[in-house]
Amino acid sequence: MFFLTAFMAACALGAQAGPITPPPASTIYVPQITSPNATTVWTVGQRVNITWDASDAPAVINNEALAVLGHGAPCETLAENFDLRKGWVEVTVPKVTPDTDYTITLFGNSTNISEQFTIKGGH
Ligand SMILES: *[C@@H]1O[C@H](CO)[C@@H](O)[C@H](O)[C@H]1NC(C)=O
Ligand SMILES: *[C@@H]1O[C@H](CO)[C@@H](O)[C@H](O)[C@H]1NC(C)=O
Ligand SMILES: *[C@@H]1O[C@H](CO)[C@@H](O)[C@H](O)[C@H]1NC(C)=O
Ligand SMILES: *[C@@H]1O[C@H](CO)[C@@H](O)[C@H](O)[C@H]1NC(C)=O
């Protein structure tokens, strides 16, 4: 978990984070993210779902699924090793600086990035 701390700074500042190594780009399954999208507002500390269209997922996806929060650059891993065929994963919104241009990147056999969405501060 050491890298989370390092990436927190990037979430807060929108600065360039260190590279996140994606799984080997061996093949082509690109999960299209449906939520979050441009209308989505997440609140810090809230439990939320990331959802994607898994209808075209291959029967076997043998790779490391990763859901990464981005703010200009990838800044924090929210979930890993979940089942990409399921179509959703529940995560907790991390304590980041409220802003309107966050993205979620889903790494499967390939990557897909969500629309920009808003995270607002918690209480
Ligand atoms: C994704 O990768 C796994 C192995 O890493 C492979 O079995 C699967 O067929 C790939 N999916 C596609 C759509 O190529
Ligand atoms: C956008 O995301 C919201 C949840 O944040 C979801 O309810 C809605 O269906 C999504 N819109 C589309 C077009 O997928
Ligand atoms: C996420 O989606 C699953 C399946 O639809 C649902 O059971 C779960 O309650 C949802 N979680 C949240 C936080 O909305
Ligand atoms: C995400 O998926 C959609 C639908 O498959 C595709 O049109 C888009 O080019 C993908 N974006 C990236 C960054 O891979």
C-alpha cells in the first residue's frame, strides 16, 4: 500500500504521478465504463460503484483488473483483482481534493477511461 500515499499527493494537486504499470497489453478487451460519467458526483468517503459494459467480455479474462482514479494523471488505485466479467466493482471514494475533472481508468486486457466526473468533499 506504500504507493497509495505517494499517489495521494497527485490526487490532491493534479500533478503528474509516477507511472502505473498496466497489465501486459497482450490482447484487446476494452471494458467501456458507464459509471462514473459526466453526470456523476461522488462524495469523499462514500461507497460507490464503478460500472462498465461487460456484455462483450470474453469467457476467460486472465489478468489483473485494476480500477485507477485519475486527476490529470493516474493517481490512486481504488480496486484490484476484481472480476471484469461482473460489470461492476464497489469502492470507497478516497479523501481527495474536490474537483470536477476526475476520471476512472479500468485496466483489463486493455484500458478504458471514463468521462470526467466530480468528487465533492465529505463531512
Ligand atoms: C485477455 O487475456 C487473457 C489472458 O491474459 C486471454 O485469455 C483472453 O482471451 C484475452 N481476451 C481477449 C478479448 O483477447
Ligand atoms: C451515468 O452514471 C450514473 C451514476 O453515476 C448512472 O446512474 C447513469 O446511468 C450513467 N449514465 C449512462 C449513460 O450510463
Ligand atoms: C453496486 O452494485 C451492486 C450490484 O448491482 C449492488 O448490489 C450494490 O449495492 C451496489 N453498491 C452501491 C454502493 O451502490
Ligand atoms: C473506451 O471504450 C469505448 C467503447 O468500446 C471506445 O470507443 C473508446 O475508444 C475506448 N477508450 C479508450 C481510451 O480506450
